[in-house]
Amino acid sequence: MKPSLLAFVAGILLTVALEEMLTKAHERPDSKWAALFLSGGFALFTFLSVYLGE
């Protein structure tokens, strides 16, 4: 039960953090590129940590 609870809490924290970062990214005039690079960087980091982390 502990791993499931930790995964749930981590998902909530990740959602809140991304929501805050994307909100801040949209405050600038070049917001489209900032949001795109933020999402792309997160996806790249996730890919690298999953496939190269073993």
C-alpha cells in the first residue's frame, strides 16, 4: 500500500508543479515557445531517466 500511496502523492505534486510552471511560462510574450520547451524538456528527462537509468 505504501508504494501506491507514494506514487499517488508524487503524481499530485508533479501536477501542481507543472501547472505552476506552465502558468509562469505563459506570462511572457514568447509563451508558446517557453511552454513547448518546458514540456519537451520534461518529456526528454522522463525518457532518459526511464531508459538509461537502469
